[in-house]
Amino acid sequence: MHKNAGSLDRLIRIVIGVVLIGLTMNHQIGIWGWIGVIPLVTGLIGYCPLYRLFGFNTCPITRQGR
């Protein structure tokens, strides 16, 4: 599994995930806010399956020989 999310992309995902989860825990938004777990996890690991599906890559590091 290659990283395909760059630094800014990862930071934005983590912030969105934490905000959604925080709002859900404070009863500001409904149960759908737990969907924030998805951007949080993808931001922490640096890999987004949808990026791979659509051929996107925001990570500036490329492997040599590939």
C-alpha cells in the first residue's frame, strides 16, 4: 500500500475528521458525524482507497523504479 495523500491533504482530512467526531460527541450534529472516522483514518495513514480507484496522488514522494 503506497501513500497517495500529501501533507496538506492529510492535515485537512485529520482536521475534518476530528471536527466531525467532536461535534457528534457534543451532540451538535447527529450520528452521521461518526463518518468523520473515515477522513481521520485516511489522513493518519496517508492512503485513500478512492484516490487509487480514480488514479489521484497528492503525495510528492515517488518510488524509484516504478
